[in-house]
Amino acid sequence: MDQLSFNDLKGKVCVITGGAGVLGSSLVKAMASVGMKVAIADINKEVADKVASEIAQECNATVIGIEANVLERESLEKAKEEINRRLGEIDILVNGAGGNSPQATTKVEQMQEADLNNLENTFYGLEYEGFDKVFALNFKGTLLPTMVFTKDMLQKKKGVVLNISSMNSYKPLTKIPAYSAAKASINNFTEWLSVHLAKVGIRVNAIAPGFFITRQNRFLVMDEKTGNYSPRGQKIIDNTPMGKFGEPNDLQGATLFLLSDVSSFITGIVIPVDGGYSAFGGV
């Protein structure tokens, strides 16, 4: 039996949306470290270029920044043309764009009788525009890039799509209905697309991160004044058997596994990377 490795990924061209963020940049480092050629597609090209340059230098790899809006097909088509010109045909897509917003977050976890006189803090006070924005970014921001960036894979009859789900997809957290609904949709879409593309050689899987501190959720899990966990952040720790938040590098192994041919008979699954959160009943 040949020794297992990620050598098959060397030279593969990968597009990652959301690759300039805290978690996304860690995935880019992992891919660059095994010799992949990576395009960070981001709405903010300046940030994408900066992250790409830093990782390219650190890993001695080919990493470029590309301007792309995951909610605009024309922008994505233009990005694909540039990626093809600079790196070659696309082998792998990582759909990492996503996030939450205070506009789509309720102020209270559960409605109480006292809230009947102040609906502003509840589900009824959510801004539809905020809900729509969060759902679109997380779900449509996965759908559209997949339609565009997997076209090269069809010609090769080989390729991989990796979506980024969340623990919210299994058990929706209080306060964030739009984000939870969108990530549940990602799970369903991952399964659906994996079946649809199985016979043309494209595998589709997802990872579901547990709780990591990012720019989007810091306001929910940290107390800015004290620097300690907020009550909500402490609840997360109490319900994570390993008793800690994840580090960005904790996502690297599962990602490379699903992108590599070592998982060539795996499609349509979602792997939790969550410190045991999904296995714990709270007692």
C-alpha cells in the first residue's frame, strides 16, 4: 500500500471565498503549505492582496488576491477569467464567505412575558433587510460561486467543493435566526449537490466549525470592557466538552483531508470540528 499523504494536492488550483478572514486565512495557509496554488476571492481586493502576499511569502507558495463579489455573477465570471489566466484551470473551490450581523440578531435569547410590551428586542424587532443580507451572504454566497467556479471541473471530470457550515446548522443558537437558517441550508445544499455531481467526478462536502472567536461574533462572546467571556461565551465553553474555543489551525486537517484524494470515496458529508459540542447533551 502506498504511503498516505497530501502530495496529490501539490499544484492544484484552488479558489477560496472569504479567504482573507480569520478562519479563511488559516485554510489558505494549510493549502499553500502543501503546494497548492490559491486564489483568495474577496470583495475587498486590498485586504485579499495583503493576506495573499503574507501567506505566499511565509509558505513560499503561489497565492494571489482576486476581487470578487460572491453575490454578483458578473463579478464572479470576471474573477474566474483572471484566475484561469494567472493560475490555470480551477480544481478546487472552498466556499468560505459568510458571517452574521447585529441587524439579524435578537437582543434577548427567549421571549418573556415582559417582552410583550417591548417587541423591539425580540424576533419581531429584527430588520428584514438585515435578515436577508445575512441569509444571502451565507447561502447565495455559496450557491453563485459554485455555479461559476466549478465549470473547469466539469471539463476535467474531477474536482472538489468544500462548503463551510456551522454548529448552528444542527442546533440553532438563540439570537441568530438568519445565520442558523442559512447554515442549515448549506448542509442540505451540500448533500443535494454531491448527488447531482457524483457521476461527473466532482465531490462536495462541508466542515461545520464549532466555536471560534472571529470578527463577526466577537461582540456576542466577549465582554469588551473586561476582556473576559460574555455570559453567552461562557455558555459555549460550558457546553463544549473540551472546554475551550477552537483555534483557526484546528480546521486545517479536516480541510486538507476532504480536499485530497485520500477521501476520494467521500462525498455529501458534513464533518463537525467542534471540540465535542455536537455530541454533548448539556448534562
